Amino acid sequence: MAATNNSLQMFQYIKRDTRDFVNIDPLQTAGLLTDAAKDALIEWGDGYSVCDYCNGALDLVKKPPIQEFVHKALPEFLGTDAARVMNGARESKFAVMHSLASAADGQNNYVVMDAWAHYSSKVAAERSGLEIVFTEKPETEILPEDFQKAIESGIEKYGKKPLLTLLTYPDGSYGNLANAKKIAGISHEFEIPVLLNGAYSVGRMPVNAKELGADYVVGSGHKSMAACGPVGVLGVNGEEAAEQLFRKSAYNKVKEVELLGCTSRGAPIMTLMASFPEVAARTQPDVWEKEVENARRFIKRLEDEASGKFKLFGQNPHNHDLMFFEAPGFFNISERAKRGRYFLYDELKERKIHGIKVGLTKNFKMSTYGLGKEKTDFVADAFIDILKKYDEI
């Protein structure tokens, strides 16, 4: 028994060796906890701690002020009539699709999505029993007319309009921000509701569903709202849509079917709330403009000081902190370096930079969110120094 107990000790006191590194992983740059959230994590980390205060409906807990957050602060922040806290953006997308599918006739039902939709959007549709029609894959960015063509193609194929159109805003691969308002307008011309997947926008930048014309919006707390995961947010516009989405169980009058009764029940929702004042402040237009300027300055440095060694994919000038680069300079080095394609990870780790996946050199995505000028310049300097070290520039 002693040996078994000793072997189990490997699961304890595990440290992150990159905790004090400059983090450029888009999954994490906007998910770093605020000081208030770190306190909440310790205070509310025990199991279902929030449930100590619940009388059956999580969103109606008054102390801590979850009800105030869910029914007042969050809808105002999202630009929606109603909102809920979920276990993640993917769970939110599934709830919307499953709700619409449940109310439909069940025959030839499908959704239209952009060609760069996240895999979880596709899985959510599959799990809801829905087919998918994608827009054509563009060279640089999704255009409104791409959605019109996809909708018309779906109608021709299935003989009826889709239950939903879904736009990834921005897409999680290249950070391209499509014209959501025009795409929503086209969808509404066909009387199709619109779901905005804001996993990389809600919490990073200004997003108002009503202003963009979205009927539903989802966000990721752990990706973009400075919360520990898994946690997400879901907003809906329209009384009828909200009633269907948040319909109650026939077996328990306070439980909402699509939420399986309750969602985030402990540290995730409390860290989401604790970070919210800072998240609300950082998503003001003037603050977001500085983030975009910082990303653009980073891109320009690479283009000017390492000409031909980096190529930004997608919108340029870029409009988001998430960027995707083709890096022929790094790829050339990988073909002759001792560690091959792992050389870049080693070089960045030596400089205490983390976030580009191990083994990637030919192309990769990264983010400058929240780094500020000094750390962003530090990363740009590192990229350029590595190229010089291996005589690529």
C-alpha cells in the first residue's frame, strides 16, 4: 500500500515551468486571471462551493451576487435581452442548436457556417442532429456574399432555409474579423437567426449583439474573460427565442433543459465575476484600439526588419490580436538545425517565451493581447535575433 501511495504522489504539487514566461498563446493571453480572480479561485475552489447558497436555480443566487451578474450586468455587456453563464462556448453553441432543432420538424434540418468554423461548432451541430453547409473557403477573409451563396446553396439542396447561420468572430485560426453586421443583415433577409461565436472577441474587444444584428452570442470565459475554465457565456435577443432556449423542465419547474439544470457551480463562475470589472474596462473602444495598434506595430516590425521571412495570413492591416504567420525563415532553419523543427521551441524557451506549439516552424498562430509595448517588442526582438543567429537575415 505504501508503494501505491508513493506512486500517487506524482499527481500532487505540480508546477508550470512556463508560469513566469511571456505568453503569446491566443488560448491564454486574454484568459490570465486578474488579482481579484486569483483571490476568488482560492476562496471558492472547494467543490460546488456556490451551491451552498443556491435554492435550486444558479442564476437566481443573490449572495454571492450571481443573479445581478447574470440578469443585469451580463446582458448589458453582451448587448442581449437575456444571458446565462455556461460551461464554455461550445456548450453554449450546442444549447442554441439543440434548442432550435428541438422546436423544428426534424426533417432536412441544417445550419450554415463559415468555412473557418471551430471544430466544436461542427460537433455541436452533429450532436444536435443537424447537417452543415459551409461557405466557400476564401483566400483571405469571409465575405458577406459568401454567406448569401451558402444560404442559397442550402435552400437548393434541402428545399428550405437553414435553422441558423453561425459566424466565427474572429475565426480562431487567422484572427480575421468578418463584417458581422452585413452577414446578419443577409441572414435576416432570409428570416434566419444568427449565432455569433465570440470565443476570441467577447472579453477582448467591444461586442454588442444588438448592434451587430446577432440573435445569439457566445463567449469563452477562460479564453477571453480572465476566468479559470471551463466557463462561458451565452446571450440571446428576442423574447420568443429566449423562452425556447431557456425553457423549463417538465420534471423540475426551476431547471432549464438546455443547461441540464445548472452550469458553472464553483470557482469558474466566481473568477468570471471577479475579473468582470477589469474585463468591462479593457473592452472599451479606446483600450481595444491600443491592442490593435500594438498588434499592427508588431507585424510591421517583422515585415520591415525581417523582410520576406514572415508573411501574415489574412487581413492586413490586421484588426485583432490573434495572428497567423507563415515563417519561411524559421522553416529554412529547421531543415538544418540540430533539433530540426523543435529548434524554435527551444530558442523561445531559452528566452522565456511560451505559446507557439512544439514542432511548429513553417507557420504558427500567436497573440499579443495584454502584452503592452515592452513585452511585444521583446517577442519581436527574439524572433529577429533567432533569424540573425542562424544567418537568415
